Amino acid sequence: MNPNTSVRADAAVIGLVGVCHATSHLFHLLLPPLFPLLMPEFGLGFTEAGFLLTVFFAISGVGQAFAGIVVDRYGARRVLMAGIGLLSLSAFLLATANSYPLLLAVVALAGLGNSVFHPADFSLLNHKVSPARLGHAFSVHGLSGNLGWAIGAIIAGTVMVWAGWRGAGIAGGMVAALVVVALHFARHLLDDPAPKVGAGDTANVATNIAANVGPETGSTFGFLGVPAVWLAFLFFLLVTAAFGGLQSFSAPVLGGIYGLTPGLAVAALTGYLVGSAGGMIAGGFVASHVSAHDRAVGIALSVAALFAGVLASGLPPAWAVIPLMAGVGIGVGMAGPSRDLLVRRAATESVPGGRTSPAFGRVYGFVYSGLDVGMAAGPVAFGALLDAGGRDGVLPGVALLQVLAVFTVLAMGRRVSPSISPA
């Protein structure tokens, strides 16, 4: 990667990677809006519906840990094309589903396709985008994911009105197929450079190995001996478990506590997503101008937990639910770019070869698999809580998980050098 890469070239790469990330998140929210139609047709309860998301994210999480190795070997663009192709196929199969076991097979295939995105996306951004613009690149990456959630909900909600849930599946499959075509024509921008390790990197690596993790770190799975990598994994698990429960069941929870209609409850979730998008834009500027990324993440998530705690109290009037949900989203969104740069710093300092190491993809794959584990655990755990009559425990649970994530990210920050600049 050339540090003097033009703004235009960086923008093209950031935009293409953003489209891919949006496609991934589109499939996160393609299925949940269809639950009101799928649950009566297949005779499902909240736990069984939540288990569909658990299967998706469990397979995605396990697959993501290994997808990083595949990215390092075969190149990020090719792996992205394969993953999005699997998502497209899963959506077309959804349109033919006629039983719960077939729905499980559909989400399993989609989870396998979803597993490639974080190791491939972040490998491309780190290799192809100038270091000075990485804060904004990670901001756009996170923002595109939020847009993908919105697009997924819009496709599912709009198409199912006209063509039912099967039509929504066909529409999602067509969108993913178009992205595969776009990646093929953009291969000249996205194909990976051959990794090179300079003398300076080698010396830096030797110091880090001696101080932190030992000589075995150079092996395929040696990065698993780095404490900061495990802390990053745990951080993602906690944050996304909270979001998984909020995303999947905010409508019944907010409707039950505050008497909101289904339409207003969906508007509250939309407020969260919009707030998160705005927070990510602001978070990109914060990440580009601070070096204490752990503190930036901790402050932002503390704000999110505070708003979630206020919501959990049930004391605010109903009109305040949407702005409070937006406040939770803003805090989570602002944490995103600084979080990604903190993970990058942990990877570059702890793994042989640093930024240009072939191990870069596998570190990102493992760390971000915590995101999928959290999304797998959150819906089924909160769904079981709802089935057991514990509606009032959902929002306090969300706030508690966010508080635990704050302590985790601060511990991770102590494991990496504060002297490394964001660029």
C-alpha cells in the first residue's frame, strides 16, 4: 500500500468495500421482518424464530475464524465474491422453503456466506487505503452496514406486502447477485498486493514477540496467544449480544412496556439505526484525531448504556422512547471507528509482520467472529427470556452487556501501545 494513494483511489476502494458490507447486513435484517408471516405459517414460537438467527450467526462466527486464513491465501476479492454468491443462493432457496428444517438449511448457507466479510473487508481496507484515511474508511464501513440493515428491512417490509415472504427472498437474492457482478468488474481495484515484510517490520515484530507472546506467535494460530486478541473477541461478543436482543425483539418489549403500537416500535428501532449511522460519521472524525481509542470507545458505550438504562426503568413518557433509542444508537455508532482502529493496533503490534503480515486476515477473522457469536447468543437468550415472561429484563440485560463491554475495551487498551498514532 502506498501512503500517498490518491483520494479518488481510496474513495473507490472504500465505496466498493462498503457496498459489500451493506450486502452482508442486508441479509442480517432480511429475515426478522418476515417473522410475523413465517411464525404462523410454520408454527414457530419466539425461541424457534430466534434460533434461526442463532444458526445464521453461529455458522458465520465459526466460519469467520477460518475465512481469514482463506483470505490470506486466495485474496479478499475472490473470497468476497464467493461469500456474496452464497448469500444470493440462500435467498433464492428461502423463496422455495416449505418446512422449518429447510429454513434452518437456508440460514446455515447464508451464515457461511456471511462469514467472509470482516476478514476480507478489513484486509482490503488495510492494504489498499492510505493510513491517514483509515479512520474515515472504518467509519464508512460501519455506516454502510447500518444502511444495509435499513435496506434489508425496507426490502423485506415492502416486497412482502406485494409478493409475500417468498418474493422478499427473491428480491434479496437479486441484489446480492448484482454485487457479485460489480466485484468482478472491479477486480483491478481490489485484487490484493503480494505481502512484503521489511527490515523495520521484522525488528518491530521481534520486540513484540519477546515482550508479549513468545516465538510461537509466527505459527498459523500463534495469534491466539495474544491476550489483546481474546479481549477484542470478548468485546464484540458482549456488544453484539446486546444488539442482537434489541434488534430482534425491540418491538414486543417496547410495545409491552410503553404501550407503543407495532408501527411506533419499528420507528423506535429505526431511530436506533439512524442514531447509530450518525454516530459512526462523527466517530470517524474522533478516531482520526485521538490516540486513546480505548477511552473513546469506553465513553461512547457508557453513554449508550446510560440511555438503555433509562429506557429499562419504564419511567420516561412514551414520546421519549424514540429519542432515547436514538441516543443508544449514537453511543454505539460513535464507538465503531475507534473500536476498529483499536483492533487494528492490537493486530499490527501483536502479529509477526504487522500491517503487511499474511496473518492479518486471520486475526481479523477470529476477532470479528466474536461479533457473530454475540449475534447468535443474543436472540435465542432474549427470546427464551421473553417466552418465560421476562419481558422487563430485556432492556436491563442490554445495558449490563454494554457496561461489561466498556471494561473489556479498557482492558484491551492497556494491552496495546498508546503511542501508535491512528494513521
